[in-house]
Amino acid sequence: MQKRITIEEFLNTCSDLLSRAESVVKDPNKLRSNLQDLDNLLNKHWSDIIEQLGDTEPSGQTRDNIQKIFNKIMELELISKTTLSLFDEMKEFMQRSTNR
């Protein structure tokens, strides 16, 4: 039987994966790989973590760590959207230039 991951271990792993993703935002393949690792972690452990959070009152430190993770996710989302927007604008510019 597999050992249940603790909330602290889960949050630390999420934070580590998000930090790695932040460090490779300019490399789409590495970013995709890091985000896939995060997705795998969530798929594997999310239901256990929700159950554990429901069983106990999270400490202030745990709530702070959860907030930090949400903030990192929002930052990565903003970076991704900004990058995609930039590429879309470049693509549109190039298409207009070649259609003249």
C-alpha cells in the first residue's frame, strides 16, 4: 500500500515544481514537462489532500503556503498569456506583411 503524502509534503512539492516551471518559462518544452509533473502530482494526490484538509484545521503557515502556491500559479498563467499574446501579435504582423 502506498504511503499517503502529507499536506506539508504536497505543498513543498507543488512549490518546488512551480519554482522549476518559473525558471524555464522561456523554454516551452521544459515548461511543458514541469507543468505535466505538477499535473501528475495533482491527479495523484489531490483527493487525499482535500480529505486531509477537511479533517483538520490548517495552520496559519499551511494557509500561507497554499496562498503562495496560488500566487505562483497566477504568475505563471500571466506569463503564459503574455507570451502567447506576444507570439500572436508577431504572427499577425508577419501575415499582414506577407499579404501586401
